[in-house]
Amino acid sequence: MLEFEGISRRFGDVVALDSLSFTVPPGRVFGFLGPNGSGKTTAMRAVFDLVSLDAGVVRWKGVPVTQKDRRRFGYMPEERGLYPGMVIVEQIQYLAQLHGAEAGDARMAAMQWLEKLGVADRATSKLEALSLGNQQRVQLAAALVHQPELLVLDEPLSGLDPVGIDAISAVLVEEAAAGRGVLFSSHQIDLVEDLCESVAIIDHGRLVAQGTVEELTTGGRRRLVVRVDGDFAGAWARDLPGVTVSRVEGGAVRLVLDENTDPQMVLAAAMRAGPVEQFGFERQRLSEVFREALA
């Protein structure tokens, strides 16, 4: 279990982290969300002692993280750290050997991860010859080659096409299922919603929301989606008391109801407008939770 306990960091007048606390449990894919400059990268670097903290502590399995612990972690920084002019398999092998693997075992592990991530056919290429998306896959192989107990990944899905996203997502889910902790940041919130079990949202270095995706997206005000035959603008819903039109998309009107608004009143109004083809509750999108948490 990885714990951030009241961590704070200031750079001059800029507060990067402000008494931030949350826990990343093992066996889950955990999403770390926030706008640019919110402190996500600083918090991740603190795990590896790449930035010093003004206050607070990062704990692993209940005690402050040590250098020995960090050797069992896998890290994928936002600013990629591999050598562009070096042969891919050779540098992944080298990194495995730095973690104590024998040369033969390190080579085998490097090839296994490159195979799993779909870039084994480029193993003898130099990194600079690969597309950005394939470089991302190689970077993840570098983070995984020593079989870490914890993965800390800063924007691992950036620049990937759908095939690449699927490949990396499958690996993250598999690693979590094996009992490892997986903490990753991303601005692709819809992908986070599909991939993660739990998330933490921060803003200006402070925690503003945390919980399972299910908890966060089913809480708050009720939401309805209504489709009336022949109505593509949702005009019938715009003056209903206690009802806010969230958006109209493909003829479906998405509505947010106040606490005391009767859904049957909404149904009756829709029926007066025409034949009702769709009427049902839907959960909040994680992107909506994100926007509300930052408001």
C-alpha cells in the first residue's frame, strides 16, 4: 500500500503540494487526476525522492519509503528517460541488470515485455526510430522489466493510438490483478473511467475528490436521458422547473434534476412533446465529476 500523508512542497511562491493525503491500495488501477500544474508530477516524483518535501511523508506498507523500497518500484516519468540512440533491447536488458538480474535472464525479460507490448519486432532498432506511441510502449517495458511491486506512471497513455491504448491498458489491468499497486496520471478522463477502479482528483496541490469510480459517478444529483421522436433540440425540457438541460446529443436530451424534482413530471412533459423513445436514469460521467470538483 502506498500512502501520501500530508505532503507539502513549495517552489518559491508556488504551492505545488498542500497537505496532500491519499492511499493507493494494492491490486487496483488507481487514477491520479488534476489540471495542468495541479501537483501530480511533483507528488509522483516525491515517491522516488526526486523532489524533497517541506512536510509530510510518503509511506510504503506503513513505513516511510526507503531507497531499498524504490528498487522494487517501476517509474515511467512524463519526460521520458530512455536513450534515443541506443538499441531498444539492449537498454531494457541493461536496466534489468541494474536491478540485479543476470545478463541472460535480463535479456529474456526484456524480450518478453517487448513482445507483450507489441514492439518485439523493433527490439534491435534504436529508440529514436520508433513512433511516439511505440516509444511509450518501450518506456513501459523499462518500468516493468524488473517485476516491480508498485508502478508509478506519469501520463502513460499520452500520444497513443487506440491499439496502443488497449495494449498498455491490458498490461496495467493484468499487473493490478497480480496484486501490484498501479498509480497513473492522465488527462484522458474517459479512459480513466473505463480503466480505473479508484481515483484521486487534486487541484492546486490539494485533494478535492477521492473514491471508487462507482461511488463518484453515482453520487450527486440525478440524471435523466430522454429522447422524443421528432425532437432534436430538446425545447420541451428547457423551461421545466427544477430541471437543467446538460446537453443535447443526437436527439437525446440529458437532464440534471434538482433534489425535489419528480421524474414523472419530466416524463409527462416529454409525452406532451411527442412519442417518448427513450427515458431512463444514467450515472454521471467521471469528466463531469472532475469539472464539478474543480469548480
